[in-house]
Amino acid sequence: MMSLPIALNVSADHPKITVGLSWEPVSDNGRSSVISDPIAQDADLSCFLFDGAGALIDSITPVAPQREKYRQKVFHTGDHTDGGSEFEDEEIQVWLSHLDESIAGIAFGVSTKGAILLQDLNRPKFVVMDATSLEVFYSQNLSDVEGTPAEDAAQWQYIAGAALRDKQNSDKWNFVPVGAYLADIQDISNLMQEHCS
């Protein structure tokens, strides 16, 4: 069950949020007696745009950031494969006031490559903040995520949360923590249908 919504009271001059994913590299102390090489840990941050009925409009991923299509609306910084950046390793910036009226919700998903799980990452964190003031609206330590993806899921997403357009005032947005593993786009669409319609 979803938590209560968090108002995204962004800076009036620059109504933009930054959604970030960060993690730290892991050293393999068994590889070398002198210098430890980092072990690659690849995590991805994606977002899924939905209409008011919860139907999928589009998805934006590190591999398909769609920067031209969503210029000054949604910007993905691109794929980062090993963590350890000074700030967020992968970011999605969303200009809330520039989004088309047809977009009623945006689900934010985190996934990993290979056999590693979120709990295997070194200090993984998901955060939602005001892009201008850097005020944090929501932060989650992903090491604390309970459960695992379904074993037969070819491509799973851990939906950390969703930004939802306020039903009473379309200029305002709220963030709702979700915290659920979903196996495919249809599962995400069903989830958003409950909260966008």
C-alpha cells in the first residue's frame, strides 16, 4: 500500500525536481595483494510516463534517454555503470510545469544488471529533491529494501515512488513512495491506474 503523498513544493522560478540514484563501487580484496580493483556494479534509474487513466505514454531509460523528444521536460543524465560519482550516479530531471497536460503520473524505477540485487549494491540510495534549492523531499536507503524480484522476471523494476499530478490543482505535484518490485510494464500500468484515475 502506498504512503501518504509528499507535496513537491519546488522553487517557483525553476519548478524542477531531480530524482537520483547513487551507489559506491566495491573493491575485490582477493584480486590483488597490493591494489584492489573495483568490482563493476551496474544499476539503472528509469521513469515511466502515464496518462490520467494509468496507461503508459512512454518510458525513459539510461539506454534510451529520449532527450530530443522530452527537451526541457524530462532529462536523463545517461548510463553510469560502476557508481562512485561525487553526486548522483544517475539522475532524471523533470520540469514539472513543462510537462504536457496528458501526463498525470511518473513512476520512477530502479533495476540492476546481472545477478546482483539492490541489497548487493554498496550504499545504494534513491532521492527526490528540488533541483534548485536541493531540498530533499524523499530519500530511501535501497539496502533496506525487503524481498526480491520474481524469479521468472526477465526485466524487473523496483518502483521506488511516483510523482502524481494533483487532481484538484493540475499545476501541483505530489510524490508518493511505492516500494514494490514489478515484473513488467503492465504491472506498473496497473499500479499507476489505481493512483492516476
